[in-house]
Amino acid sequence: MRSLCLVGKEYSDTIMFVDHLREGETNECSIIKQKRGGMYNFFEANIKNWLVSPTPVGAKKAFIISNKDKSTRTSIVQNSEESQITSSQLNTINNSFDWLHVSYVDDMECFLQLKNITIPFSLDFCTDKSRIEYVDLMSRSSIVFDSRERKHLYSNTKIQTPIILHDPDGFEIIVNGNCIHREKTVKYENLNVNGAGDMYAAHFLDHKAVGSLVECARYAAKSTTDLLLNREE
């Protein structure tokens, strides 16, 4: 079995589930959960073709409002510890794993150290920061994942690395600044979508050995939706 290393901050999530969020009003939450988030959402996808090992670098607290009425999530985050990757960690990644997935590269102060990665790797983003400073690293990577709501951040990004943009309505695949495929999917209401982007990336990578870009993106969309539909609070 192939080995996959996850690198990202150690997220401590406090999730408040709200049936209907009214901004500026007092809202009741039905459930409050505390769990590890970020790259650890990968494990909920329960992928079969990779042996997955997390390597936490830095730490962060996240306070998340999960609005089931609109199937949205809103996060408020606080840095607990800045990220650092040691030479020893880089050597272990390069010599002991087949693939590296970074969750989330725009959340890591030490992202420039990733230029020393020699194995194939994928990048995931989570903020609306400009992507200009990440272009070189994106060009070196094999796949880039992001939410389609941040598509405007890639308007001037022309790289050969496929950029997979996804949201509840479907996905787009961007190569060299052009959309080479766009597909619509069925959007469901009343879902807890926390961690859906991480699970999408997990399912995409899990199908990568047997599918094309389009097949992987389609498989990831369906598998993530099925998981969300059957997930328990």
C-alpha cells in the first residue's frame, strides 16, 4: 500500500451546530462538539488506497458555526503556535512516503521550506489571501485544491499544475489559466459540511491511481456528498 503524509497545523475545533443562523441576533445551538480538525478531517473519508500519517507543524484553535439550514460553515481562528518544519521532518517525508498532502499551505508560516520536498505533493488552501506568493510552489506541486468561491484568486495564475476548484454545486478543473472541464452536481440542504474540503481532497487522491482528472474530481464530489448525507452529528 502506498504511503501518504499529511502536513498541517494541529487544529483544535470547537463546532457549534445551529439549525438557522440569524446574524445580529441571539442564536441557540443544538450541539457543541470539540474535535481535531484540519488535516485530521482526512480520516473521516476512510480512504482505502493510502496508508495515511499526519505530521503536525504548528497549532491553531478554530471556533466554527455550522449552519445546517444553508449547509454552510463559518470559522473564527486563533494561532496557538507558528508552523516550523525541521530538516529531520523533511528528510523523513522525502525518504519514507510516496505522496505529501499539505493542509493548508496558506496557513503555514514555513511554507517556503516545502520547496525542499522531492516527492509528489498536493496543496490545499483555506483563506482568501493572494495566491501570488504561492505560485512557485503551486507550479512544483502535482495538484492544487481550493473552494470555488475563491476562484477569483486564480484569475492571473497560469500554471500547468491542475487546480481543482470545488463547492456544493460542482467542480472546475483549471490548467494554464483555462477551465478544461466544468461539472454540476446536486446540492443538498441541511448538511453539516465541516471538513468537506479535506474529505474531497482525500477521495480525489484515493481515486488518483485508477482515474483521470475528471473521473477523480467526479468521484470525490460524489463520495464526499454521500459521506455528508450519512454523517451523524
